[in-house]
Amino acid sequence: VVGGFLGARVGRRIPAPVLRGVIVCVGVAAIIVLVYG
């Protein structure tokens, strides 16, 4: 719950393109860990 609130606050302050880039990087990293990890 706390992470959701903090993530929402940080997400509003970061510019949209930067936030999208972070989300894509986290997603790619998760896929790599799931496939190779």
C-alpha cells in the first residue's frame, strides 16, 4: 500500500517519457530474469 502511494507521487513528478522509459527497462529486466534466471 505504501509503495503504491509513493510510486504514484513519484510518477506524477517525473516527465512522461522518462517514466515510460523506466517502465520499459523494468519490464525488459523482468523478462530477462524470468527467461534466463
